[in-house]
Amino acid sequence: QVQLVESGGGLVQAGGSLRLSCAASGSASSINVMGWYRQALGKRREMVALFTSGNSLVYADDVKGRFRISRDNATNTVYLQMNSLKPEDTGVYYCHANYRGSNYWGQGTQVTVSS
């Protein structure tokens, strides 16, 4: 079992920045696939940024150059630094991990970007 706890969401004006954190705990000594998804109201959940197996980075096209994902392997924590935020970045951001073939999700943290 893996538990994911997110923090760092909030309300910010367009052009501002936020940093999200996700700490993984439980039985996972190391998680290969870990990252962030988001879901806007009335829309499907979509990938934002993640570490794939092999530690490659993948970003959604609309966040490239603005968002940066990083991780601390010692603490199984992944971060999402979000800069130059836009109103269309508004949504619930979910931490995701795939561990031994099972998918795990955090409870989500709300990010609201005002224009």
C-alpha cells in the first residue's frame, strides 16, 4: 500500500507561482512512476508532469517551460513548481504513483488562478 499526501495548493493571480508537494508513505521504498495530474471542472483528468520508469520526464505541452517537476528519492517526495500561472491552469491537482503495477492517487489539492 502507498499513501500520497499533497500540499501547496491555493489561490494565486495570473502570472504568479505555486509549489505543490506530494509525500509518499507506506510500503513503497522507491516508486519509479510518480507525478501530477489535474482535473478542471467538467473536464477529464489529464497528465501534467511525471517521472516515468527510467526516470525520464514528461510534461504536457501547455505547461512546458512554465512548470518543473522534481523529486527527492530519499523521502519519496515529488514537487511541482508552477510558474507563470494562467487561469486555465485552475483545477484540482492530483499526485499519482504507480508501484508494482498498481495506481495510487492523492486526495487532490485545489489550484485556482484568478485573472
